[in-house]
Amino acid sequence: MEEFCFGVDVGGTTVKMGLFAGLAEPLHTWEIPTRTEDGGKNILPDIREAMSREMVERGIAPDQVVGAGVGIPGPVTDDGVVNHCVNLGWPVVHVREQLSNMFYHLPIRVGNDANVAALGEAWFGGGKGYRNMVMLTLGTGLGGGVIMNGRIVHGSHGAGGEVGHMPIYTEATRVCNCGNTGCLEQIASATGLVHKAREVLVHNTFDSVLRGKKNFTAKDVLDAYLAGDPAGKITVECMLDFLGRGMAIIATVVDPDVFVIGGGVSKTGPWLMEALKERFDHYAFFGCRDTLVLPAKLGNDAGMYGAAALAITKE
Amino acid sequence: MEEFCFGVDVGGTTVKMGLFAGLAEPLHTWEIPTRTEDGGKNILPDIREAMSREMVERGIAPDQVVGAGVGIPGPVTDDGVVNHCVNLGWPVVHVREQLSNMFYHLPIRVGNDANVAALGEAWFGGGKGYRNMVMLTLGTGLGGGVIMNGRIVHGSHGAGGEVGHMPIYTEATRVCNCGNTGCLEQIASATGLVHKAREVLVHNTFDSVLRGKKNFTAKDVLDAYLAGDPAGKITVECMLDFLGRGMAIIATVVDPDVFVIGGGVSKTGPWLMEALKERFDHYAFFGCRDTLVLPAKLGNDAGMYGAAALAITKE
């Protein structure tokens, strides 16, 4: 008998959903809006309704479904409880229990969206075929996820994989969103690149293509680097150095097979993986120098894939 | 029926052995010499002989033994193979297979001694009662072990927990034994403290109790710190700062419930755990600030206890 599961990635505006049969590509993917009004009370019923409709249309019975995985943009306890998720308008919501109660009492597994996306890349994407992977998502901030033996390392406070807040950026001049100073994401993120480039322009008098732009972006900084611009060069080399060092540090803790690099900044091209691998090798403990640095493959779908992996995984 | 297991910690001069019945204190512990001559070919037969004799004396049948765990002072593959262990005189030795073949074909589990000692502290010692623990052993070097969900995180090259080689000691002036510069153990270890204190004395002219001693030890440096000596103060505060920062970094990767601190340097007293907790809190991501810092409890027996835990653990 074929067994199905659902992968559900809940975002602030849309819920990405997928119907999977084992660890193959999804049979169907679709989206529904995230109704955050009224304390987000419609979100779980909407998800339940969408899954049930899909089952009816395909003639799938509840006993053919092993369960559903759900990624949530906020911290999740081991029991699948979400405490005050601002993006969804939620107070305390017992996601696992509530969704299971309204969905044939099937097993529901819930995780933080960054960790769930890392699981997706590990099982279906850039880290496929490796048991131990660390995902780094270079977006507005620096997200992360640690996968050991194919399972998420949540940690004791759900802070496993919060490597963006590793206190190693000794050149930081600002306070991070988290309240500390010196977090890796203050340089290794889109926001970090822009701030650093602004500092470089203020402290130097050389010409730069960035001086002509009023509000330049991280992409502008990366393009400037690739064009040989001096401000781009100083900025991006600073990021590469701290991020490569950070990866070497991570390797002394969990020693992954592979680092998978995703997020908007990673779209600059394959040169980024090569440059990070070079910096990593410079700093890495000798036992870890064959660790790979590979690009993420699933983009914004990683969370949906990872939620399906979560549903299939038995812990 | 009562079930037994053996914990075996193989050191360069003695093998520490224990007979356990489940997760209680050992029924009997003893030592045998490690015969490293002739390529260490007697080591495994000696261990086998010691375990068999113990079983005969207590009337324990092979089907009452769930297996044995073995800690080895070197890297161990997932298959229980040891490649060139200098301390034991070993070339390539298939420890798991060979010992099982000569010991009633019982299951044998093999691990690196630092990781196995961490497992011992997690199950029987300073980390007992916590699922996620990081052990830091402040000895001649800085050893480490990462335990998540009660299991060792070996990593892909056996380098999980090699946090002594985390490249964060930016003030390093020497090359580490591993070939890199800037490893945390260059300050956070007995050797690191002595080197740093010597540098402090060279670069300053103030009086210090350490100037009168020709070959001072890490204990002398710690005693000088506690007595308010200026060289002791600069040296030990440097170590506390880098080690506290290193612990905050580790917490962003695996987020343990507790750090357990062992090794010779930790014998200076409970003030060390309090001082490290203070530095950790300063650098830690806000989600991790209730993480505990506790002393190790098992001393040199941690490896034997951990080997027993390894035998009992089913992965």
C-alpha cells in the first residue's frame, strides 16, 4: 500500500503545502493564504481543510497517510507548542495536538522553519546523500540548521543552529537585533554586507561604484566585488573570512560532511562556495579539511520538503 | 534476569575496567596493565581474558552479558576500526570485530576516549539527568565531547567535540600542535595558561609571585590569580574570557542544557564554574542564558563509565 504524507511550511503570508509519497518528489504542491487576523485562529483549520480536500480528490484514505510535518516561523517546544508567534498573530498554540485532533488523529510533527528548511535540504536538496549537514542561509540575517544522522539538532532551548548569533565578528560596531554585539550575521548576511560597505566608504577616500548609489543592496556589493571595486573587495573579503572561520568553528563542534549554503546572498553564484571552501580550509582542524561546501537546491521550497521529511522521520 | 556489561577504558599504561549491571554504580572495577610491546598485540586478548575471568568468578553466563564498550586514545571509525594509535603501538586494528570474535561474539562498541569520557559524565556524572551536554576537559590540552539526546556526536571524521581546536584565540603567538594558530586550547588548557603567563611576565615589569619560580605550573598561575597577583590576573582573565566566549559559540551550534567542566585545571575549585558561567552569560545568545556550567564528577573513571554507557546504548 502506498503511504502518503503532507509537508506544510507556514509563512507570514502564504502556507506552502505538498503531498508526498515517501522520499520522492512531491505529487502535488500548492499554496493557501495565511489568515493571520483574529489571532491567527483560522490557520490550522485552513491547513486541515486543504489536506482533507486533497485526500478526497485523490481518493486517499486516512489510513494511507503517515502524518504531516509543519514548519513554523518561531520557536517550537519538543511537544509541538508554539509560544507567541508574532508573524502568525498566535498566542500560545498547541499545534501538534490541535491539528492532530482535527485531522483524523494522525501524527503531526512541528519544527522551527529554519531547522525544517535545513532538514529539507539534507533529505531532498544540496545535502542529499550525507548524514551530517550544516545549512547556512545568507538572507536578511544569517539562519542555520544542524542535521546530525539525518535529524534536526534542536538543542535544549530551540537554539540549535542559531549560528548567526555566534559571537565572533570582532570588528562589529553596531548592536545586533538580538541585543549582543559581534554576532556573525552582522557581517555574513545581506544587511551585514550593506552596513560593512557603508563603513568602508566612510573610512576610505577611494573611488567606488557604490558611492554613486543612494541605497545600494547586498547584490550591488557582491557585483562590485566581482567587478574589482575596492570597497566591494574589502567588504566581501571580510565576510568570506569571518564566515569561513565560523564554518571551521562549527566543524570543531559537530564535524559535518557538508555545509549547504542558501539564501539570497548565495545567488551570486558558484564562486561563493569555492571562496568559502578556501577560507574554511585555511581555518579548519586538519581532520575536517575534506568537508564539502555546496549550494542549496530547493530555494523557498526547502521548508515544505523538510516538513515532509519531518513527517516521515521517526525519532 | 539481571543483565551485565563491561566498560573498558584503554590508556597508554593501564586499562581501566568495570563490571556494570545497568545504569547503576559498577559492581566491580579494576585495572590491568596495557602491554604496548609487539605492536600492542596483547592488548585485546588481555582485555578478553580479564572479562572472561570476571564472568567465571561471578558465575555470569555469556547470555547475561549485553556487551562491552571500549574507549581508545585515538580516532575510531563508525565501524570500530582504529587507525595507527601511537599510544598503544597499534597499526590498523579492527577492535569491534576482533574483540567480539574472541569474546562469545558479543556486541562490542568502540569510541574515542574523550567522547566516551563525555558520555560517562552525561550518564553517570556531572551531566546526569540532562539530555544534551557538552564536556570540556581542561588538561594539558582542551578536550571536548558533545552529547545530544544521550548519544555521542562523533561527526563525519570523528572530529565532533574537538573544540580545543576552535580557531578563536586571536591573541595566539604560537603554532598549536595541530599546525594551526589561534586554537582555543592555546589559552584554555594547562599548557596555554603557562605560556600566556610567561608572555605576560615578559611584556610587563610589575612584581609577580611567578617571577621567583623557574618552571611554574598551571596550578601556580591559578593560585597566583586567587592571591591577587597581577600576572595571574591578566592570564586567568584572558582564559576565562576566551573560554566563556567559546562556550557561547558552542551554544549557538548545539544549545546544550549543561556544560560539564573537567580536567586538572578544573580542580582549582568551584569558583571556576561560576566565573565561566558569568563570561558565558555575557556572550551567550539570549535564548541560552539559563544553560548550566557544572563540574565533572568522575575524574579519571569517566572513560570507564562512558564505555559502559556505550555498551548499553542502542543507536
